[in-house]
Amino acid sequence: MLEESRIIAGRWEGVWAGASEPAFQIVHQARALPGLACDGLGDGRWRLSLPIPVELLSDGVQTFLLQADGETVGSFTILSGQPLEADLRAELDLLRAELDLLKRAFRRHCVETAG
């Protein structure tokens, strides 16, 4: 679970809590970004850090997905300039994907607690 997330000085940072280190990647427009660092903090927590490539920053909404073992587990968004209609549609798609993730987790929880 992503416990915290922030952007500071052009770098995204987050803290992941999990029993073991998953295979993390950050994806922007279906392309995995290089440079993601993952350092153990102990107690099953991991500090993630990624310098945000300047060439990806432009007018509109830029959404970056945090994926662990192929599943989207978090995201961060940068809005600059004037948002475009297509960007708003992309944000709606992201919200739908997050809602699907929550539905799957809720269903899994219901199955686990029913038995």
C-alpha cells in the first residue's frame, strides 16, 4: 500500500508498505520511466524515488502510474497550463481504473471475511 506520496524539487517520492519489495515501475503514457529508486526502510516499508523527466512536462494533465508486479497501485498527476478535453478524458479513465481496483479489493475482502 502506498502510504504517502509527494513531489519535491522535481522528484516524486513515496513510501510503500508491504511484506516484500514488489517489482515497481512508473508508467507515463504506456511507457515505463527509467530511474526509479527503491530503498528499504525496515519494517516492510520501502522508499520510492523518481526524478520527473522535464521533457514530460507540458500543458495539460500528466498522469504517472505506480505499478507493482504489473498492477496499478498508485498514481500522481501534474497539471500545468490549460487542461485539454482529452486530458480530462484520460483522468476519467484513470478514475475508472482506480474504481475497478477498489471494487476488486472490496470483493476480495468480502470473500475472505465471509469464510
